[in-house]
Amino acid sequence: MAPTMALGTPHAPIGIRVLEYFSNPCGFNLIPSFNPLFSSRNRYSISKTGSNALVDGRSTTLSLEKENKEEKLIGFEGNARVVSEREGEGKDKELKVESGVRGLELLEDDLSWEVQSVKDFFDRSKEFTRPDGGPPRWFTPIECGCPMKDSPVLLFLPGMDGTGLGLILHHQALGRIFDVRCMHIPIYDRTPFEGLVKFVEDTVRLEHALSPDRPIYLLGDSLGGCLALAVAARNPAIDLVLILSNPATSFGKSQLQPLLPLIEAVPAELHSAIPYLLSTIMGDPVKMAMVDVPEGLSPPEMVDQLSGSLVALLPCLSALSEIIPKGTLAWKLKLLKSASSYANSRLHAVKAEVLVLASGKDQMLPSMEEAERLRHTLPNCRVRFFKDGGHAVLLEDGINLLTVINGAQVYRRSRIRDFLSDFLPPTLSEFKKVYEQQNGWFHQAVNPVMLSTMEDGTIVKGLAGFPDEGPVLFVGYHMLMGLELSPLVGEILREKKILLRGLAHPLLFSKRSESSTQDPSSFDAIRNFGGVPVSPSNIFKLLSRKAHVLLYPGGVREALHRKGEEYQLFWPERSEFVRMAAKFGATIVPFGVVGEDDIVELVVDYNDLMSFPPARDFIKQGNKEHVRLRTDVTGELANQDMYCPGLLPKIPGRFYYLFGKPIETRERKAELRDKEEAHKLYVYIKSEVENIMSFLRKKREEDPYRSLLPRALYQATWGFTKEVPTFEL
């Protein structure tokens, strides 16, 4: 047992600092020790009124009496996960440990997780407003659970509120892959900015000493963004990843500066009105209230739920006067000014990887402009924009922070990001958002027909002939602009619960692509749903892990074909993939898809653009900065220039996919080592893809529902969930 100590003592025994915020309604009854020896979560500090103790996660159980109820607390051990079961009044409550490493599952049902809301933020913040005279300290919300093995530490640095609860909507998601620790600054604490920097810096250096090969994440919100930049500038040799949400480095242009003399002049009895003023510029209350509104409601039901959520939220805003009382607000505004000045004067020394989250409707700071400034100032900076987000964007509906982090390629567990071992499989909510909300209209318009081939050569509707066990290598035709990808990946994921790991052009993973596109997040869905840069080493790794791999031998030249070249294969002469597949005994599945000519017409192609000098110069200059593939080949396939063709949309037709008969290589490993035999199989696979597309182009003429209008009439009659028929096989 640890010795009893006064809460808030600046120098507690063996470096442990314990929070007093212990009540179960607040959800913080397990608090991690500050001592670096306990940072692996094998030990937790548990604080109760009049009692402090350390619980050893291996065996100890501590029982404490409170209000005639018994609580049994069991600590964490390694990667065990705490589960809480609460029973009726006066009965025992237990925290049970489920043993074993909890891996991330594909399409994990995160929709069933307990949903926190902005109201919870204000309710829990009240527990943090009691004066304790203590310095800043760290705590871990119990909702975070226990992360995967070897997960990096994430230190959350709060904004003006100082509670450390700004991630409340994201605790469960982030807690799966990060060792989350939140910084709390008591409301009457007056530690200067340099002192806060030193406090965070000490923790960063201790964590780095414990795990020198693992990155440390600093997630700074507003004021916390300045704090993260300052720590990074002072520690360029430590592997830090900064995530900055509307950082206050732009405070010099903020609307808050004129508030400082106003706050000092306002009588104390009128101060309660100031938090309401602040709340109007914190964020959109409607978007905050939308967090409580379930998806899939009818418009009248949604309006009813939203109005109820708003009614419950608005009274909570008065809590801001308790979280940020008059003296604290004046101090925090002065702190913001010094923090901004300190961080901006040291931006040149920041070498860390940085992701900036910027809101378009931030009423407190000019965050969009600041994000662009930081992107051009910092050497390794990415930006993600939220055009409808307010200043407190992390508390608003529609923002999945883990999805953003993953899509922006800033999650890793070692010095170098590995596209395989660091990959986070998409959850059920991510799938629904991308394939039902964002791209649902497109899938509905093209209404894909999926066909597969059984081992005996019989073609069937659906994916019954689709190999379930990997490794599997799918090779096929790349439609114009990759139009076939979203329905292809989505339907397989929906029906088979198998994620295709697509091999994509390295440009889609390059930071340079973000500066050349209007929306930097345009490629994030490809990364979130398994895309990896095409390379021999990545193919090797994927097949060795028995993955389902998607490969387009035609590459850029096929996806950006010219007029009149639809459904032509532009494959290299060499059998690039056959021997690699045979090495791992992978099943090769040729496939084809048709339908691009039924939804768009190519009106301006590469040849048209190259005949126009300004466009030619723009294309050539842009492609100088891109990674060039197949530089060792000649002829038409060597032309891998990236460009944007001119397309004219049509009334949508239908997409047709056919997966050919699976080709087993397991029994032919020795035979396929021979280059000639491998080339024969390669030629056969190419001819199979061409035959598949010829079959589909012919059979689609027999489909009475090929056009949009007949399909719409069918669904209006039988319901939109009814599968639309197609041609007879």
C-alpha cells in the first residue's frame, strides 16, 4: 500500500499525484499513477474521501464502504480490459477483468458503444470545479479501457476549460489504440505557460526513456495546441506526433482579445452572463445536440429528438461560469496570449509530425487561415478541414477523431509507419458513413450486379464462388478513374465481411497530393478501407499474412485511358504477380467489370490536354513531383502521367462484376518458379479477364433493368430494400 498523502501535494511520495475525482457517476474511479514506473497501466491509484491506495492489478481487491454500498475494484494487468456491471441500490458492484489481448475486429459494432454527449461533458465538469489547491495532473477516463499491446501514449492537452474532458465523445474509440492520459488544470491553478510546458515536457521525456522507439502523441485543443508545439520545439530529438485542434497560435487575430478589459471591468454579479457569450462562439449548439440524436430517424422524429436534446443542453451552459469563473477566465486569456507568443516564436524548431484540425465556422479563432499558415511553416504538417465545425469541434456531431487520424496516416506504433501492422480495420459506423451515407447515392444509381464462378465453372449470382480463405490475389480491369472501386469493396465487405486490401498509386499516400487537391481528405477513405501503396514489398507482406489483395496490372494507364479505349487492358509484358502469388500458394481470381460507358462519357482526354500548351505544361510540371512507376518499361505502358480528364455524366446505367474461376497455385509452386510457366499462366489470366468483360457486355443487353428508370419503377413497386433482378444466367 502507498502511504496516505494530502491530495494536491506538489511532491507526493515516489512521484505519484492522485486526483480526488472518484465518484462513479463521473466515471473516473481508476486513476493512473504519475510515476513512470507505473505508466504501463499495471498499477492504478484509487482515491476515496479519506483513503488512498495503490491496487496491484495481478491479485489485489480493495473494498471501501460508501453510502452502505460495497465497491470491489480490480486493477488492470497488461492488456486486460475492465468491464463494469452495476446492479441495484445497496448491491455489490464489480469491475471484472477479461483476460487476453483484445485485437481490433473488422466492422466492430461501435454503434452499440455507450454514447457520451456534450451534456455529459458539462455534468462531469462540475466534479472538476471543487478547489483543491493542487497543481496540474494526469488522469485516464475509465471509458478508455485498456489499449492493445504496445499502443503509443496519447497525452490530451485541454483548451481554456482546463478540465481535460474535451475528448469525452472519443474516449472509447481512442482508448482501443492509445494509452490515453488527459491533463487537468484545476480552476484556481495559476501555473504560467512555461510551467505547463515543463510539466508536459517532464512526462514526455519520462515516456520516451521508457519506450524510446515508440512515438508519443500530443493532442492539443486550442490552448493545448500551443502547449504541444512548445514541447515539440524544445524536444526535436523525441519522436512526437502532434494533433492540433484549432490551435490558439492565431490568438493575435482572435475576437477574444478585446474581452480581457471587459472581463476585468464587469461586476462579479454580472459575470454569469459571460459564459453564455463564450458558449455562443465555442461551437454550434445544434451540432453539439445532434450527438444525442440516433441515426435513421424520420424527419419528424429527428426534429423531436433534436429539440429535446437542445432543451437538455442549454441549461448546462451555466456550468461554464463554474468551470471558468471570473478570475480564471481573465487568467486564461492572458495565458492564451503568452502561449501564442511562445509557440509562434519557436515554430522553426518544430520537427515533429503534425496534423492540424481546422474549423470553418470557428468564431473564436481564424482557424482555417491558421491551418494554411502552419502547413506552409512546419516541414511535416497535414491539415484536415471541417467547414461546418465550430471552435469546439471535438464536441460536435459527425466528427470521428479516430477515423480522421487513421485517414491522415498519422497513426503508428513505431518510428516508421507500417501500412500493415499499423492498419486499423474500419468499424461498423465507418462503413455505414462511407458506403451508406456518403456514397449511398452512387451505389443506388449504379445498382451493382455481383456474379462469381464456382470451382466447377458454373456462374452464379452473388459471391458464393468468392474464396473465403486467404491468401487471395484479385486481378482485373481498372475502370476510368477507378469508378468501380467503391461498389466493389463495399459489396464484398457487406456480404462476405472480407476487406480487400487494394494496391494503389503511391501518390494517394503522399503529402504532396494534399497540397495539389482542394480537399486534403479526398483520399482518406481509400486509406481507411485498406489501401496500401503498390510495391513488391507490400504485396509480399500482404500475401504472407493471408490477406485478400486487389491488384490492377494496368495501373494508371488503364484507369486514365483515352477515348475509345474503354475495356482495353494495358498490362505489362512480364508476369509481375504470378510468381509472387505462387510463392505463398495464393489463389488468383481474375475478374472483370463493365458499366463505365453507361454513366460517363470521356470528352477531354490526355491527348486533348497535351495539344493545349498551358494544360501540357501544367501536367508535366505536376508529374515531376510524383512518384513514377514502371520506369523500366517502354512504349505506351510507360506513360504514367497523372491528369484529370473531362467527363460528361449520363443517366446512370448499371455496373456488372464477374469473378472468374479461382486459380489455385498451392500445388504448382515448383512449376511456377519457371519463368515460362509463370508467363503462360499470366497470359491465361489476362485472356480470362478479357473474356469476362466480353461476356458481361453481351449479357447486359439482356438486362431489362439496365437503365435507371426501370430500376426506379421496380423499387417503387417492391420496395428499395428489394434486390433488383438482372439477366438470366
